[in-house]
Amino acid sequence: MKRGFYFIPIAIVLVALFLASIFIVDEREKALVMQFGQIRRVKEDPGLAFKIPLIQEVVKYDARILALDTDTIEVTPSDDRRLVVDAFARYRIADVVQFRQAVGVGGLPAAENRLSSILNAQIREVLGADQVTSDTILSSDRRELMNRIRDQSRAEALALGLDVVDVRLKQTNLPEQNLNATFERMRAEREREAADEIARGNEAAQRVRAQADRTAVELVSEARKEAEIARGEADARRAGIFAEAYGADEQFFEFFRSLNAYENALQGENSSLVISPDGEFFDYFKSAQGRPAAAE
């Protein structure tokens, strides 16, 4: 009875020790078996593994490619035009043993802090190098710059057991204090261009208006010239007709001219004439035959 009584607790302890000695490594993880702070074994392949219970412990790290956003920093390219740069990186733990030795119990937070410092230093170095201008950074040619940042950061990150897979610049903007000045400069430039366009438009309008005025003057002058010519020809023809009529019948012509004179002289309701009745003006009034009276 006593022997069976002790067997159950012992079995429970043995089962607990057995379970405590088993650990599972996921395919997304890498594991270190630690004993008194020292690395005893590395488990990188997924599956079941064993450790000494109560003496050894297992520390697991993510084996996937991880992302890191760097802090926003200011860089000064060779053209002294400051830029605010915000980058992100993709990295993974390449050597888990070296990673543990480099960061200790700090783990990923400590590693990311150190990696962020490395990235910022390389960003400043590459973007601030000679012959690297702000236009290059802002253009599509910056891919080469990002590759240089990645390669130089990778060389330093290997000391942490990290492999920098990729580095990309998310934002490259002007500092806030420079944005307003740039905006004002751009607006002044656009206003100058608009003023130039308006001036050129006014100049063209003046040329068109002057040409139109000259054409109008020329047309009016030509029309007046033709009108004067037509009027002169008409007057000449009229004079010829009158002369021909006068030559055909002088008495009728004189009679006709007298009638026109009467009509023109006696127009209006208040017309008044002070003329001697014996004057030549009334010759046709004194003749019953409609002819001037014969001189005595």
C-alpha cells in the first residue's frame, strides 16, 4: 500500500520533468538553449526538441523578415538644400548566436534601436555625400542611393547578427520652415510668368488693334476716294446734261432755273422777301406767256 502511495507522486514528478524537457520550434522561429546564461545549443529547424529541465531554458526569436521604421531625420545634400527623410528597412536575424551575444536579454527592441542608429548614420552619410543633390534624392534615380544605404547598413548590422534585406525612403520633404519660403518662391515665379504672359498678350492685342485701325483708315480713305470720284463724275455729268439742255432751249432752261429759284426762296411759313417788283426776279410773274417781258 505504501509503495503504491509513493509511486503516484513520483510518476507525476517524472511526467512534469518530461514535459518540462520538451519544447517545440515553429517554422517561423529560431531557438537557443541557454544554461546559466550560456548558449548550449541552437535549434533552427522546426520540430520537437529536448532540454534539461530546471537547468536549461529556451529563448526563441522570430526568423521571419521584419520591418523597421526609422526616425525622421534632416539631411543636407551637396546643394545645401535641407530635406526631411523618413525611411523603413526590412531585416531578419541571420545569426541567432551572434544576435544573442550582441543584444543580450534586450532582444528585438534593443536590436532595433541599434539598427535604427546604423540606418540613420548611413542615410546621412550617403545622402550628404558629394555630387548628391536634393534633385537626385527627389528623382527616380534615388534607387541607387537606397541600395548604397542598404549595403553599407548590412555591413555594420552583421555585427548584430542581422541581415538588412532592403531599405526604402518613404518620404523626402522640405523642412516646415523651408516649405513656406519655397511656396512663396514658386508663387512669385508663377506670378512673374503670368505677368509676362499678360504683357505679351497686351502687346499682341495692341498690334492687332493697330493693324485693324490702319486697315479701317485705309478702307475709309479708299471709300471716300471712290465716293469723291463718283460724285465728281456725277457732277460733271449733271453739268453736261444742264449744258446740253441749256443749249437745246435757252428760254426753257431760264424758266426752269427761275422756278427753282422761286421754290428755294419762298420756303417756310415765315419767309419774307424785300425785293423791288420791277426786278428781274419777277420777270416770269409779269409775263402772261411765261416769258420775260420784252425790253422797251
